[in-house]
Amino acid sequence: MVEKRRVVSCVLGAGLALSLASCGGNSVTDVCPAGTTGSPPSCTPTPAPCTQTTLEQDSDSIPGRTYLYFDFSVPDSGRLDMTIDWTNASSLIGVYLVPANTCTVAEFNARSCNFLIRSETSVKPRKISIPNFNAGNYRWIIANFSEGQESVSIQIVLSKGACAALGVAPSASDRSTEAGPALEHARRH
């Protein structure tokens, strides 16, 4: 009789242990599914790794009161990161992005171009990140509002995934009243 009770107790104990394990008690299987991170129930998708593609990298000199432009393509959507630098901190330099094949000198001087980026500050080097940028054809413009020649460099990178931003998109406060003089020439790079 005692033996029968032991067998029944063992069977009941094993059944209880199995039922607790299947209820998700203190089991080591409490992990987020593949492709997520965190702890249940707060699982979040794992961020995509950072990938960066240099779309444009160049340097040139710009005569005074002239803008330099170049058309380029963005092959995929992502974040567009632009870094522009020049030699003299006292030079008035403007940085712009417009749709490709647009923005003549007359339109530029009238400020009637479709500016996607318009940055006219004295901060050097200029670093701009534009999130959620669409694939397409664009034109970058660097304007030298000063009288003297200036050396400039530009780098445009398409960033995808969890990449740290270079800066922020220009806002209305990123426009200087100093950069208002009309330009005399445009030069294709």
C-alpha cells in the first residue's frame, strides 16, 4: 500500500512539474524570437546594421560671386548626409540641394528655386543629415558669395540602418541674411 502511494505521488509530482514548465514559469525559454531584442513581452525588432554609400566626393575652387553645381543620383531611399568645407572661415558660403537640371542663376538670385536644402550659415564645416530622403536625381549647389576665390570640398553619403546622424536638416533659422548678394556666374563641376 505504501508503495502504491509512492508511485501515485511520483506520477502526480511529475505531472505537476510538466504542467508548470508548459505554462512558461521560470523556464529558460523566455527569450525574444529571432530578429528581435529585449525581454518578453517587450521585444522590439533588431535595428538594421549601418551601411553607408558615398554618392559624391569632390573638391574644387569657386571664383567669387559664383555658384558651382553638379547633378547626381540617389539610387535608393535612406538618410542623405552632406559634409561641406571650405578654406576661409570669413567666406560667405551657401549650400543647396534642388531637383536635377533646375535652378538657373536668375532663379537662384530670385530665390525661386525648389530648394530641398538651403543652408546659409557661417558654420564650417557644414554637416547636414536629411532623414527619409527619396531616391531620384538631384543637383547640389555651393555658392561663394564672397569676392575672392574659395576652395571647397563636398561629400554626400547615403546612410541606411542604425547610423549616427552628422547633423540636422536646416531650418528657417539656418538661413543668414548675409548671403543675399546676387551671384554673377554659374559653373558646372
